[in-house]
Amino acid sequence: MAKKQYAIIGMGRFGSSVAYALSDMGYDVLAIDANEQRIQEVSEMVTHAVSADSTDEEALRALGIRNFDVVVVAIGEDIQASILTTLILKDMGVPVLLAKAKNELHGKVLQKIGADKVIYPERDMGLRVAHHLTSPNILDYIELSEDYSIFEMQAPRFMIGRNLKELDIRARYGCNVLGIRREKEMNISPHPEDLIQTGDVLIIVGHKNDLVRLEQAFPE
């Protein structure tokens, strides 16, 4: 099976980071930006790098953009260009389109015109930092929807030596333990009798309000 091909439009900090990561994973990546200097900076890191105006439909067609499996619109400050580019790409029939939003209103517009997924890198990073600041046990935090999130939690001292059945996290807090990471191993289907050990990381999913209650219960 052929590997997926990705096109990333906008080589700012977010776009270039995504492009580099995908390239490191071995995928074919087309980097597009109107700024020639940015294209020169990323050219050696990706499969193809092209300077082009993403609001020019003919330019995008010439690049064969609709042949890519996934296109990421990572345009930062120019909201108008972001929206217009997204609209053009959807009209062209791009299979999967992800778009970066600067704020909630921008995101709502991108969703309404057909973006398959809207990404809020600044907001999401802010959430992660905030949760880590208020609860040092929280290692990572990902928003799944408006109501539900998932986080990685360093097992606090209270949990060490106890099993999931004793802790009864689901009944007490309405959250589910999806997995336990121990060093380099991941238990994706933990048994109720599994003991929590020092250094374990719990992957927990739940309603945001329930997750906050869980965080506050173990502030250490």
C-alpha cells in the first residue's frame, strides 16, 4: 500500500513543524508558502517545496493538490487567506482537509465551509500548560470535543500499590482509565486487579468537569 501524501500550506512555526514531523516519519510532503525565503528554509527537509499563492486556484491545480491524501492549511495571521484557501480546496475536492484556526470565530467559519478538522495549536498548548501548572501530575492534555478530553497523569503517591478496582476512578469521578504506561510498555486494556506502580502514567478519558474533579483530588 502506497504511503499517504501530505501537502502543508503555510510554513510558519506550526506548518513547518508538521511538515518536518511528517517527513521524519517517512511520508511524502509538499510544502507551500507564498514567502520564498520560508520555502528555501524548509526545502531540504521535505519532499517538495514550492512558493505559490494558495488563494490562486490555478496555481493549486498546477501543483496537483487534489491528488494529495491530506492537505493542512496552516496559514497563521492572514485569516482571509486561510478561509479563501480552505474554500478553494474543498471546491477542488481535496479528500481530507485540516485547517489551523487563530480563534473560535475563525474556527467556526472554517468548519462551516467544509474543513474536516479545525486545529487550535495556540489554544491547545495553552490548555496543556494551564493543566500542568495547576496539577503537576498532568503530563499531557488533549481536547477531544467541547465536553470530553483525555489526559496523561503521573500516578500520584496515593495510587501507588493500589489497583484500579480499589481506586474505583470510574465510579468516584466518572472517568475511564484507558491505559497504563510503564517505562516503554503500554497496557491498553488494564485489568481491575492491576497494581499501580511508582512511575506509572495513566491515560484517562472523561467529561471535562469530571477530569477537573479528578485533578483536584490529587494535587501533589
